[in-house]
Amino acid sequence: MFNFMMKVYGCQMNVYDSDKLRTALKNRGWTECSDEARADAVIFTGCSVRDKAEQKVWSELGRYSSSWEKDRRPVVAVTGCIAQNIGKKMLSRYPWVRLVSGPRHIGLVPDGLEAALSAGGAGTKAGGKVMLLDDDPRAFVDIEIGETPYSRINRWRAFVTIAHGCDNFCAYCIVPYVRGRFLARPFDEIIKEAKMLADDGVVEITLLGQNVNSYPRFSALLREVAKITGIELVRFVTSLPQDFSDDIITAMEEEPRICPSVNLPIQAGSNEVLKRMNRKYTREEYFSLVEKIRARLPEVSITSDLIVGFPGESGEDFEQSIDAISRVRFDQVHTAAYSIREGTAAARFPDHLPREVRMERLNRVNAVQNKISFEINQSLVGKEYRILLDDHAPKGEGLIQGRTPTDKVVLLKGDESLLGSFAQVKIVKAENWSLSGEIMRNAQ
């Protein structure tokens, strides 16, 4: 059989899709390897929501020229929304890219890879290449991999997608065009997968969707997942402000396993910009929702997403975004300077701002938010939390990491033997994006 290597870029949905694909390939007898020189196939799963994420994958793909000319390997596959968006360009530009698959055809990728690698293999081919893309991504189509992701990047934490796509068509967003229309997975299917993950040792599950709280009976789903034996922590992303209902807050109040952490994208602080973005709330409605959540969940952390430099954004519009960040005092904000996504409504708008204006505004908003994030994190020094120690820290030898219930990364000194266990951790140092802690004792 074949050796494969996976490279994942972008959102948590890409991690989930890659874990399912990894599991499916291993079940066929494939072997995952960490040495690229041994790989028969390298599989990229990439994001297309932002231009920066696309550029990372383009840069990586260009590296295979010499190995392809010398050995005609590895075969490269590109999956995810980046493939749906620009996969045809990748097939034509790079001869080593032999398969592209949009996110809704991931169930066909194992057969497609074997077709691309095996001379005369079955499959839909075009000049020896395999193309698994939607003619119209907005149609209701989905070919999933029927696998529970047992082969995961993380043994103790797992993602579970509860819905695909989005029906909101925000003016800047490419998701409905690459991931399709909103399509909810069956309730019982989600619970079955979560139980199988728990039986496999998972103790933390994050429910995923472009707009999870648009899922029918979402609060009931949260409660049901939290009841599963073995599951200690339940998280969810991402939430739409207009669909964040009182019953979700009540479920978070009443079920201690549901973590007090909410990602609530605001995207802009100006009502005029929100209207042009086709966001379905005003700044006043957003502020009111935040006040309600905090009144009922005093320990909650609230993170957000914000775009600066949207077409037509005036100086006053931008100042209202600064005001919104200062007023709400988010724990973290994932910021971005607006970038054109071809095919979206905003790509056709007039009054696109110069790059230097967009970047100046991005730098300013980041400075304001970094100060707020540090102040909030600094206020946590001295507090203790029960934390799942779930991974090695990406930087820093001898460090492991976990996350507080409010989803803040905590770095600690420790070794492999501690991973998978809970510990009572005291916060001893704060930075903008993470905390440092000391283990006080083991925790049940």
C-alpha cells in the first residue's frame, strides 16, 4: 500500500476533515509518515476564507518541483475550501498536483487518491488527474466520509462538525460558495459519533459549524453531548449574534461541562458597514446580547472576529470599530484587513481602500486589543483552574499545554506522562495570547 503525509492549514473544520480522511486511509492499509521523502502522497487541506491562508498553500506547493522532476513523486492532493475555490488553477499550474477535492466531496478522496497513484485505476480522471469539485457549491450536496475520526492529531480532544455550509451570504464571505449552503447533520448521528469518540478516550469535544447556533435544537444538542459518559468538556464555535438564543445561555448555566466560552464575531462596529456586509444585527443589538451573556455567565470569555478596511469604510466607521472593542473588552479578537474574495458581493463594491490604509487600521486595532487582552489575562494571575493537559507546547522545550474552561492557552513545565490528565493549575504569568501556570496537584 501507500505512504501518505498530511498538512493542515486554517480552521478547525479542516482539522476535523483531515482526521476523518486520515482514519479512512489507515483503514485501507495506508501508512502515515512524517518523512516527506518517503511519502507517495502529500495531502494538503487548506482554507480559502482569507488571502493569507491561500498564499501559504501556494508557497508550499511550489517546493515539489525538483522532487517531481527527479522521481515523479510525491503525488500531491489539495482538499478543503481552497481546492473548491482555486483547485483548477492548481491542477493546471503544477503537474505534481494530481487531485483536488472540495470539502463536500471528501468522501470520494480515498478512491480518488488510489486512482491517481495506480496506473489504470478507476476514477474520474482528466489527463491522469482527479478533480472532485462542485459545479455549483450552493446546491445541497454532501459526500462525507463515513468514519469516526479515530486517527486524530490529538488523542484527548476532538472536533465534531454538526453542520456544513452557510445560508447568510455575508458580502465579504466566500464560505457559501466553497462549502455550500447550510446543511445540518442528523442529531442522532452527531451523538453516536461523540459517544464513539468518548469510548476512544476523548474527554473534550468541540462542536463545529460556520454558525452552530443555527442548528435546530442546538441547546438540546449541547446538553446531550455534555451527558455522555467520559466527556468532561464541551465547547462550540462559531456563533452568529442574531441566532444566540436564551436557551443556549440557559444550557451553559445549568450544565457545568459546557465551557463558559463564546466566539461571537462582530465583524464591524459601524451600523453602516454591518449593513453593507449583510450582517443581520446592529451594534446596539450586539452590545445588548453581550450584556445578557455576561450577566448570566459571570466567568464567560468572549472572543470575536473583526474586519477592518471593508470597501467604503470611512474614518468614522473605523473609529466605531475601535469604540466597540474598547466597550466590549473582548478576551481576544481575530482581526483581518479586508481582502477581496472573488465571487463575493463585496468584490464588486466600489470604494476599495488602499492597502496602506487597511494595514494602518489593522495595526491600530491590534494595538488596542492587545492591551485589553493583556489586562484581562493579567487579572487572572493567582487564580486556579482545573485544566486538561492535552499537548506539547508548539514552542519551548519541556513545556506542555492545556486550556482554561474559558479557552485560554496555559503553558506549563511537564512531560509526556502528564498528557491526558487533569491538573489543578495556578496562573503565574500572563501574556497577550497565553498564560503560564504551575501544577498544584492532580485533579479528577
